[in-house]
Amino acid sequence: MQLRSAFCITAIFVMASLVLAQEPAKRVERGPAELTSPASGHDMFMSYCAPCHGKEAKGNGPAASALKIRPADLTALAQKNGGKYPAMKVTAVLSGQVDLAAHGNKEMPVWGKVFWRMSGGHEAEVQQRVANLNRYIESLQGK
Ligand code: HEC
């Protein structure tokens, strides 16, 4: 039983790295997506978003300079949306429904796909991850 769950975890890591490897490489190192708790928006943000958007979400993460398009300042989302945090929009961006390619090359990974594989196809867990990320990013507005 223990051996089996160890195998599953390895499989998740391999799959996550394959998903990320399909994105254009462009000098940004894309390692396997680290497994985080779906309950912690903070941990997910630090692992999956901070490399580009920065720990403080201002758009100045360590990988930002290697990107053609500057990652957005995620603390200004509400301000840019008439004072209301755009949860639906962030959800759409994460699931790949919003085509950010309109602004140039598609450099923002489609996290929904990564989360889907990470959860072994459990939609409820994917939604939990997106909801908790949203809650965390909302808490950063205006900081
Ligand atoms: C590989 C770098 C990279 C990573 C990792 C990344 N992003 Fe982005 N993100 C970008 C870039 C670049 C843009 C700007 C794209 C554009 O304007 O076309 C962007 C744009 C966005 C936008 C749109 C903002 C707006 O004002 O329209 C949101 C929301 C967003 N990212 C959220 C996230 C979240 C949440 C995570 C973590 C789960 C994340 N990003 C991880 C690079 C990244």
C-alpha cells in the first residue's frame, strides 16, 4: 500500500513536469510543479506564481526578466477593475479560457491543466485550488 502511494506521487511529478515542458522553454527553467496542499493559497502562490509574479505579486519575480511580456502586478487587479476583485477573470486565466496571447506570446502557463493532472483528474480538488488561490490573491489587493 505504501509502495503504491509512493508510485502515485512519482507519477504526479512526472506528469506535471511533462505539462510544463510543453510550454515554450525560452530560457525560463521549468522544473516539475512541486506538490502543494490545495488548502493553502499562500503555498500554491509561492510555488506556482511567485517565480514570475514575485513573492509580493508585483510582477517582478526572478523569472520575469527572461519573459517577453512583464508578468502582471496581481496586487492591482481590483484597482484595475473599478475596485472589485475580478475572481471570475482570474479563474478564467488559470483555466486557460482567457487568451492572454492577445497581448503577445502566451507566456503564462495554463495552471488548470497542471492542477487537473496533479489531482489525478478530481475536478473538486482543482476548484478548491483555484478558489484558495483566488482568496489569497484577493487578500493582496492594494498592498
Ligand atoms: C512563467 C511565468 C508565469 C507564471 C509561473 C505565472 N504567470 Fe501569471 N502571467 C504571466 C505573464 C507574462 C502575464 C501577462 C500576460 C499578458 O499580459 O499577456 C501573466 C498574467 C496573469 C494574469 C492576468 C492579469 C491581468 O491583469 O490581466 C493573472 C490573473 C495571472 N497571471 C495569475 C497567475 C497566477 C495565479 C499564477 C500562479 C498559479 C501565475 N499567474 C503564474 C506569467 C506567469
